[in-house]
Amino acid sequence: MISKKIQKALQGSSAIRAMFVEGKEMAARFGAEHVYDFSLGNPATPAPSAVNDAMRDILREADERGAVGSMELHGYMENAGYEAVRRAIADNLNKRFGTDFDAHNITMTVGAAGGMNIIFKTILNPGDEVIAFAPFFGEYRGYADNFDAVLITVAPDKETFQPDLSDFANKITENTRAVIVNTPNNPTGVIYKPETMRRIAAILEDKQKEYGTDIYLISDEPYRELVYDGNQVDFLTKYYKNTIVGYSFSKSLSLPGERIGYVAVPNEAADAEDLIRGIEISNRTLGFVNAPSLIQKAVARCLEEQTDVAFYDENRRMLYEELTKLGFTCIKPEGAFYLWMKSPVENEEAFVNEGKKYHILMVKGTAFGCPGFVRLAYCVSHETVKNALPAFAKLAAAYGLRKE
């Protein structure tokens, strides 16, 4: 019999992935052009051409060096990743954000998810508490459960979807070991404002003194580069020294299948040296061993590259403007590529099921710890958004929503 922990995981299996699979089945039945799948954050924009060029160049250079080149490219390296790659990332962060990293502070990871798990393995003991601001990426629950920790949810302000900081302060206990911040946020697209981050940092400083403990702020940043309307995303180490940054190139370079990212630990963090060494060891003992070698070297050559943010911005504007005209209540995204929409009925799962009648696939807000809403991932083709609008009009009419 499989383990009790996996039995529990099967019962709570990802609603996002389940919807994605259902979308594939519907596309096979009705034709892909007649199914409007907004379930999965799978970028529709291609990777910048520089990424593919870098891979080809790296392979050619290795081939020219023969057996030595092949060994250098395809062999083992330090668990933290290639030193030259980590140095390039540290230099890039220092230039952009005024940080003081070197290669030692960076560990290459198997995406943001791999990064989150090696951080958790390093800092968590069974029974420790991890705080997440709702709504949040649902996999956080599974990551915490991997290490027998408890995920504690903080309520949002449902007008702005900034965190309710009074609730946050009340949720911190002597067992709180980590707090996750995800900005721009999945699923809302909201960016946490500087004042919000200053208050979060102040609360954490006070609570550390009150309980005599170290509380780590984990900044989960796969959407850092995807921002709109002149918004900016702060690098959170400037607010709180016990910040650990987890990053992924999945969205910024449209490389979700390559599984490449990094963790950055500042020297100012509590027990920084043990923390860095622990993260490196966790990379190995969790079975990742090291991040994939070819893609490590490729992203190091593409740190100034970026996916087509204007492509997502066009979808964002089109979807937000048209859905609000139809009478739906939406939070206007400031970043990422998700639209957070209020269900017109209390039971958002019924709304999701109603949407399926019109071949619209949305993810229920309960999957993100925030019932009563749905998420639309607009990282799809422009045609998918345009073709979906008549179906949304029918869905709005089914609930008697008023057009503007």
C-alpha cells in the first residue's frame, strides 16, 4: 500500500493540473479552437531566440573540445551548480538591485519548486509553521507537508488583495519558521506595495524579538519580470535581512519545461553559512543532485533577455476590459499573467462547472486558499482570448450579469 502521506496528496491533487488534463480531453472531443483553456500557467510566447542560440553555441563549443568538452558540459559539477553561472547571476542581481552577492550566495535549482523544497528541507522541523498569504499557489501546501510542517493561511483584503497585516501579526507564533511572499502574485496578479513589505518586515522583526527565534521570509519570484503599467517589483532583501529569494526562468524566458532557477541567500541572513551549505546538501539529498547542466550554461548567457511581456499585456487588457464590460468583477493585474475574477455565485465550483458548458476552463479559488473567486491564466494565444469572449458573454448572460 502507498504511504499515508501520498494517499493524502492524491485526495488533494492539484486542481490546476486536473483542469489542464480535462482541457486536453475537451480539445480532443470538440477541437482545440473551440476550447478556451485558461487553466495552466504555461507560457504561449516562445523563448527568446537567444536562448536557443546559446544552447546551440554551447553544444558546438563542447563538441569542438571533444571528450573534455563533453565531460565539462554533461558531467557532474558542485551541487550548487557551475561557479561561473552562479557568478554571472550574482553580478546581474548586484547590477540591477544593488545587492552584494557573489557565486557563494547562489544555488542553481530545478525550477522554483525545487528551490522551495530545498529551502524547506534546510529550515523546517516537523510541526514548524509556514505562513502563506491567501490567495497563494496551492502547491505550497504539498511542499510544507513534504517536511511535516503546517501551512498557516493569512486572509487578504478582498478589495485590494494586499495581505491583511493584522491577521498576519496574529497568526505568527513561536512555531513560525517561514513566511512566503509571492509578488507579482499567482493567482491575483497583484504586486505587494513597498509600504506593505515594510510593514511585513517590521512585524517579523518584532515577532523575532518577542519569541527569540529566526523567521525566514521566502520570496518566491517566478513572475518578477512580468509587470505592467510602469510598475516595479522590489528585491525584498532590502526590507528584511532574513530573506531567502527563490527564482525561476520558467516565465521570464518561457522555459517551464527546462526546470531551471536559483536560490539566493544574503550574507546578512541568520546562520547564512549553514543555510547556504544546507541548501546545497538538500539539493543533493532530495535527489536533484544539481540543476540541469546545459540549461544552466544557457541562461547564464541570457540574463539580459526577456520574454515578450507586451504579448501578455495585450491579453491582460483585452480580457480585463471585456470581462468587466460583461459585468464580471475582476482584480486588474499589475503583473504575472493571471486574472482573478469574483464568482457571481458563492459556490465558485458551480461557476467553474457552468463555464465548462461553454468550453471555458477556469480554476476554482479554493485551490488557492480563497473561495468565491476563479483564476484565468491568460498566457494563451491572442486568438484564444478573442474567441473566448462570445462564450464569456453567454456565461455572463446565464447569471443575468449586466453589460456596461
